[in-house]
Amino acid sequence: MYQSMGLSAALTLISHLLFILVAFRLLSTSVRFDKLLRPNHVRESRLLMLFIAIGLGYLVSSFFLSVIEASRNLPYLLR
């Protein structure tokens, strides 16, 4: 029981970090936050991009984890 809880926790952490990194990479290549904000505020625009990437990556990761969990529980419908 504890081993499956540990595997679930590891999968959740890896998924969150992976999707946060993907979101950060996509935001950094496609959106110019420094153009949207005041000039000479590069550090603030990067911090804003990081926070948006964390939020977006967490939401996408939570979606995929809930789809995986729902698909694992689907056989109980057929019993």
C-alpha cells in the first residue's frame, strides 16, 4: 500500500515538474513579456513568465493526472 502511494507521489511530482518546464519553454519562445511591460523591467517580466508557467504547468499536469486516474477507475464500472 505504501509503495503504491510512493509511486503515485513520485508520478505526481515528475508530472508537475515536467509540465512546468514545458510551459516555461513554450512561453519563453512564443510570448515576449518584456514587450508587454514597461521598458527596463526584464527581471519582472521573467518572474511573471515563471509564475504563469507554474500555474499553466500545474493545471495541465492536474488534468492529465485526473484523466489517468479516471481511466484506472473505469474497469470498476464494468464489474
